[in-house]
Amino acid sequence: MSSCNSANRCQNADFIFGDRCSYGPPSNASEDVDDRDDDMTFCMSNYAKEVLKMMFMMRSHNMLTDVVLEVKQELFPAHKVVLSAASPYFKAMFTGGLKESEMSRVQLQGVCPTAMGRIIYFMYTGHIRVTEVTVCQLLPAATMFQVPTVINACCAFLERQLDPTNAIGIASFAEQHGCSDLQKKANHFIERNFTQVCQEEEFLQLSAFQLISLIRRDELNVQEEREVYNAVLKWVKYDEEDRYPRMEHILYAVRCQFLTPNFLKEQMRNCDVLRKVPACREYLAKIFKDLTLHKRPVVKERTPNTTRMIFVAGGFFRQSLDILEAYNVDDKTWTTLPNLRIPRSGLGAAFLKGTFYAVGGRNNSIGSSYDSDWVDRYNTFTELWRPCAPMTVPRHRVGVAVMDELMYAVGGSAGSEYHNSVEYYDPDQDRWTLVQPMHEKRLGVGVVVVNRLLYAIGGFNGIDRLTTVECYHPENNEWTFVKPMQYERSGAGVAAINQYIYVVGGFDGTRQLSTVERYDTENHIWELIAPVGIARSALSLTSLDGKLYAIGGFDGTNFLSIVEVYDPKTNTWEQGTPLNSGRSGHASAVIYQPACATNFMDCMDAETTKRSGSDPCPDQTSKREYNNQMGHNFPSKENGGDCMRFHTSFGGNSCRNCDFEMQQRKYCIFQCLNPKSNWIFKYFEYILHLYLKKGILASQSIFLFPEIFSKEILNRCEYEKLYVLTRVFKKIDVGHKFYKYFHKLRERHCKKYDLM
């Protein structure tokens, strides 16, 4: 028989033979080759499984068991050899010369019977069932008995359950039991979703020390420092009489230097908590003074623990473009996003309060050419463009920058008219306001903000390219000239790192430039640094992570896709990942991906594990007991919490009486809704959770959809979130009645608000 035929006949057998086996008897080194060729080594692939199965059966019938574990009056017969093989704890107990090694009955402390039963079941079968109720018992027991596989299973389960409502509790739980990886992931989740986490009960239950430790983190994902300040104020007001004396120490952990002067002034005038703590008012008054004097902040800006991207919008290549692309600086890739509402080149762009704005520009397309006063905003969560209030005048080749949570549009042109006018946009009011104009008209101006001062650099006034630089003081509403550049230029890339302003390339009236100048705003000195590799104008320049990204542009002949990256530490430029296509006259801005507004996306992949009939340990505690063991009281109807909470905190078993709870929600739903409230979406999240986890959605009437929407209580902004719900239902089943209902609902109201 050939070895090949033998292998073919045995390919479905329950054993493996050959040199790959690790359990065969040792070969005799003195045997000759012919003798060894007559030998075969067998390895039974399911041998260990069958042996464990038999041992489990023997344990179930108390056959050859040699120890009984007593846990709170419950007895667990077992075999010492199995316990010792599975657990270093038991190995030390039974083989280390301890008195327990001679005992036939061992009493164990610090573990509950349910966890003990599950761990013994795992030792005999290799299977462990982790649930929302038992995980808080299993993890301490597995840590005590040093069973790493069970520890990893519990950590994986808890990681999958991470949610804004429970992330702080899971992080604390992981720290208590030495699960550093889970603690790290939970902390990352808290940082990335701080805006949602700080709205939850767990956040309000933090101690002052824990709160300070959290808000000190550089990685908090907030669009503005006001979110951190408001979270602290909310924490204090939760138990104001006991907590307000600690406000002073907590306030030092907030980076108040990045709050706006107007906000600080409002807080010092109207905040009741600050009135009780004069030291806090004095501290904020000092910061207010430093801000108005434009001093450099003594603390650094936060670096959010989230995806960082460079958005590049519009541009020109033979005609104006409607492209929007995003560069992920972590994996160095470009991604195409939904197009602009209209093609435009010579536009400005900025990132303000979690939203990307495209401002002005020219639509220079075949058959039409006009300058635009349009302003559009792009929601990175819904991936939708929406119009904003237009500027007071069209602005082509406009400069755009953000200061004090306001977006400034500087200069530009409307046809042959060149602007020296300046206006700012307030996203809260959706309104543009004119401020003091510049001294000179500037087309293709570079704009940047340093220490709350707005700089307008270079440009074209209709006659000459400029070297002049103007600086806007918002307190005085006036422009002043500062030291001019060494080279006249328009269409240059401008960006700032720390106190330095960098001006890259541009056009001097005769040729494109490769020179790069840097302005020290503290010492008022211009200096030349390393030039870019390719001379160009109409590029965009963006700073991120202490580096400059010079993107695209026009070299006098070609539209460029090149990206060069400058490192100030080495004063060198290197090649970056190029654009997907060449262009000039585009705009770019850095985007910190905002935290997801909802969490039902995460629950799509989470499936409730079905009970195994062979599991010897049924659930013995309730959801409330689980929360108490975690050390937190989560809101519920019984304890006065939110009656519409999305029940994904620890899986699907938290809603056993869904029909009864749903009837209760019918009575309280209208009390929770108002035009500025997002509770309606928590309600939808709960419904979606029931569908995904339970599959019990049978009718629309039970959830009062027609009654809710007939009252027209949602505003325009909130309707954008319906897009997410329809997208989720579409992913599940396009033909499902709920997807059709949501789609029809959203389409009707988008038409109402002229959003389609």
C-alpha cells in the first residue's frame, strides 16, 4: 500500500498519522531507515475531548471523585487532577503540601456558587457561557482561580457590551480585577465618546478625584472645551451642596484657556455655582484677561482619541470640481465622500463644532461661471450636505478661519470687484455679521488664527501682489499692520503651528514660488525655511500633529496631485500620499471625527447567546443585582431614571417584560419629547434593539409612530438622524415594513424642509 493511497483512505478518519503528531512513542535512534518506514504513529484528534467528556460523566455520577468543594453550603464533587490541571490555584492547593491536599472536603471563600459551578463546568468541557448577569461573578472567580481562558472570555464579553451608560463601570470593574487590556479599551471608549458618557448616571456618580483624572486626559474627544466645562458643572449640580466646595480644584483640570471670552464673561455673570466660590471667579477672570491680551495658552490643546482626517473640497481642473475627499493620517489613504452641492473652486473651508463648512468660491463650469455667496455644511455622521445662511456678498478665492467658535470669511472677489470686507458666521444663530474691513483689498489671501488674533497675509488687490500682513483684534474690532513678508505673493498656503505662521508657495505676478516663510508672532520676525520640492500656487496648507501638509496646486503648467509634508523639527519636506487627481484652488481643513450620536450600530453585531441545555448553572441573579455588584445604580423606572433608556448596556436579557414596559412607555413618551430633545431617538433605539435582539416587532401601532409624528415635534436638525435609522433597517432587510416606514417618513419631512 502506498502512502498516498493510505492518506486518501484515512482522510476522514478520527486520527492523524505521520511526523506531525506530538504524542507518538519516541522512535529508536538506532533503528535503520527501513525499520522506521514500517512504523506508523497515530494521534487521535478527538481523544482529549472524549476523555474529558467521560470524566465529566463520571463527575456527574460521583465516580472516582476525590474532593468536594463547599461554597456557601453548596457542594461540588470533582477530581483533584482535573482541577489542578486547569487551575494553578488548585494545583498549588493539592500538590504544594498544604493541609487541603489531604482533605476530601474543602471549603472555599470569596466565590459564589453560580460562578464556581460554571468554572468547574468549563474545566471539564472547555465551554463557558458568559451573560450580563453572571459576568460580574465569573470574572472575580476566574481571577481568583487563575483561569486565563475564562478571564479572557469575560473581558471579551464586557468589551462587546461597552456603551456610554456603562463604560465607566466596566473600566472600574476591569481595574479592580487587574484586566489591563479591558480597562484600556474601556478608557479609550470613554475618551472617544465623552460627550455621551458625561450625560449618563455613571458620570455623575464619579468621585471628585475620578472626575479630575478623567477630564485631565489629552485624548478626550470634544469639539470644544465648553463641553468639558458644562460636564463639570452638571456633575457639581448633581449634588451641589456637597460638591460646590470642590469646584475650584476641579476647574483647574478644565482647559479654560480654550473657552471663549464671551462664554467666560457669561459664566462669571450668571453661574450660580461660581457665585458660591469666589476663587473660581477670580481664576476665570485671570484667564479672561490673558485671553483678551492674546497671551499664548500655558496648556496644550487636546488631541482627541478619534480618527483624524484632512478634508479637501472642490478645486479646479479644466473646470470647477464638486469633489470631497478625506485623507486618513493614520492609514495614509484617501477616501471619496459625497460631492459638494455645487462645483466650486477658490472656496474656503473650516471645521467648526463637529461640522465641515465649504464657503464661497466660483462655479466655473462649461456654460456658466459665477461667484458664489453659498455656504454649505457637511455632517460627518449622516454624510449629508446642508445649506447655511449665505454670506453678505459672493467671495471667490476667499480666506476662511475659525476664532472664538465663529467662522470668519476674509476678502475675495465678486467678478471684478475685490473685497476688503470681513464677516463672521455664528453656527448657533445661522447668521453672518460684518466686522471692520481690512485696510487693503485682498484676493487669494491667506488667513490663520494664532492666540485669538486673525491674520490676513498677502493676496492680490487688483493691481499688485502683496507682502503686507494685517492682524484683526476682536476686542477692538480693528485691523493693524504687522511686519510684512519678504516676498510678495497671492494664492499661497497658510497655516500655523504653535506661535509660528507658515506661508508656502504662491504667485508673485510672474511665476509660481517654492519659497517658504515663517513668522514668529511673539518676536515679530520673518525667516526663510526649507522650500517645497515643487513651486506652486493655489495650493492648500493644513497643520496636523505638528506637521504641515501642502496639498495640490498649480505649477504654471500642470494641476498637481502631489502632497508634501513638512517637519519643523528637522526643517525638511517629504513626499506624502498624493491626491487621487490633480487640482488647484481647493480648500482643506482638519477633521476630528465626532463621537457617534447613537449606539445601535454597535448592537447589530451583538447577538444574545442562547442557553445551552447542558449548562448546569442557570442565571440566579437579576439585572438589578448585576448593576449593584458593578457598584452603580443604573436609572430605571423604579429608581426614577429615564423610562426610555436604550437597553443595550449589558445585552438583551434586560427586557424580559417588553410588552408591559412598552405599555408604560406609551404613557410617558409625550412627556419626554420637545423640539430640542433627542429622547425620541433613544426611543427609536430601544425599538430597533427589540427588533435586532428579540425579533418581536409586529405592528407599528404599538409604538405610536403615527401619533408621534402627527404632532410634528421634531425640528430640522433632528430629522437628519432618521437617515441613520433608515440606513440600519436597510442593511437588515430592505423589504421590512419598518424600513419602508422610516424611509417614507424621512422623505416626507425632508421635502417639507426642502432638504432633499
